[in-house]
Amino acid sequence: MNRKVKVAIIGPGNIGTDLMIKVMRNSKHLEMGAMVGVDPKSDGLARAQRLGVATTAEGLDGLLELDVFKDIDIVFDATSAGAHKRHNDVLQAHGVQVIDLTPAAIGPYVIPAINLEAENAANMNMVTCGGQATIPIVAAVSRVAKVHYAEIVASISSKSAGPGTRANIDEFTETTRSAIEKLGGATRGKAIIVLNPAEPPLIMRDTVFVLSDLVDQAALLASIEAMVASVQAYVPGYRLKQEVQFDVMDPSKPLNMPGLGPMHGLKTSVFLEVEGAAHYLPSYAGNLDIMTSAALACGDMMARRRMEAGVARGDRKNQETVQ
């Protein structure tokens, strides 16, 4: 089957515009149906119009009025956690699947390298940029050893943090922490985000600290390197910044783990760098690129399943015509 599934993007900011470019250039199963915003002067809406994509500056209500809406099966929400609940409720009532790029966490957490094929919910939550970059590493450790505590620090250029990111800082830390435990397998997680004002802007850097049971370090390193390769399959600019570091914490000198108390075992320190593909955003904005790349992978998977099952709106109309 050669047809593609039509999608809409709500939120024509940096993330939404970059995602639109990725859909048009790189998607296997998706095609743009509409770009939705609330500001008629939005650069993202203007770019979409120039590319021949239907647009509305009337928000979700405007999307419902567009002729193309009847053909849209999947909507990416790149707005805010606060706005997402209504968007999701309305779209679910119309039978549209939703990919949530906000930290609202209504649907299951999805990180392509960990659980993409295992989930097919009506709402799929893409966690956060820090979560997409770091939780795969926690999960890689969990495949080999019991993880007691995992702490991540995501450092991004302040220039790559738009109003949506800044408005969702609290949700970012809570959603990422929760996903560290649910997807990463840690007994307890912690997330920190740093907005770095340095000039020239710095590429996204992420640090992952994990305390686990003692395990063969070579096996653990192999698991981490395999996970990095899995993420690179859809985020080519994702890489280890330096060698993975291991420290054995002796029972006589335990570490005081927040919420867990004194603990010993193997401390693993992983240092990452995420360079963006520069489809629309500058290459230093790896934090945004990893979100849009993960969302694209999720959308392609959703579309493939819909087409295989013959439940895409276009397929249903074609079937009715044949009948």
C-alpha cells in the first residue's frame, strides 16, 4: 500500500515547525494535512502555507472546521501540558490518535528505543527531551543489573528553550522523574534541567548517574553501547561524549541516595551529547531535535499499524467506494 496517513500538528513553534519538515522530508508513512496555531502572524504558520500545507490560526476549533480534518488520523500536540488535556479529549471523541510532545503524560510514556513497538494507545506521550536522551541509558543498565537510583541532568542552550519549554519546567522534572522509574526501571529517579545562556550556544549535553547492584562492567558497557546505537537509528546526532565511567561503592563507604538512604553497589556515569539534524532548527538544539525525531518514529509506527489494519480514514473511504 503506497498511500500515506495524513497528520496535523498543533503548535507552529520551533518543535512543531521542525516536526513538519521531518514529516515532509523523512517520514515513511505520514504526510502533512494541517498546521494549527493561534497567532495569525506565526512564522510556523507562514512557512506551512508556503509549503502548501493547510493552516488555521483558530486553534483546535479551527482544525475541526478545515476540510482536510476528515482525512486526518493522527495529531501531534506541540503546545503545552495545560492545553493538551482539552485537545486530547476533543480529538479522542473524533477517533484521532494523539502524539503528545508536552509533559502532560495522559497516555503511556513512549521512548522509541525502549518500548515503541509495545505501545499502541490512543494517546502516546513522548516524555521530555531530557527523558528521550537519558532514560534509554537507565534502561540499558536495568537490562543487566537492578537499578536502585538514577539521576539525570539535561543541559540545553537557553536559546533552544522557547516559551512552551519554559512554561513546563515543573512538569518536565516530574514527568522525567516518573519515566525514569517506569521506563528506565529505577527504584527512584531524579531529573534536573539546566538552561545554559552561553554564547555561542552549546549543544545539548546530558549526564546520567546510576547506582545499581554490582555486575560485570564489560556486560554493562556492551548494553549501554547497544542502546546508544538504537537511539542513533532515529537520532543520528546522539552519541557518547566520553568513555563510560564505573566506580564501585564499598559497603563501608555507602552513598546517601535521596529517598533511599545509604547504599552501595556500582555507580555508572554516562556523558552524552545530542546534536540536532538542523532540518529547521540550529544544530545546537538537540533537545528539540530528539523530541521531534522520537515523535516522527512514533507517528510512523502508528501509521503503519493503521494501514496494515485498514483503519486509516482514507482506507475506509476507499473501501466504501469499492463496495
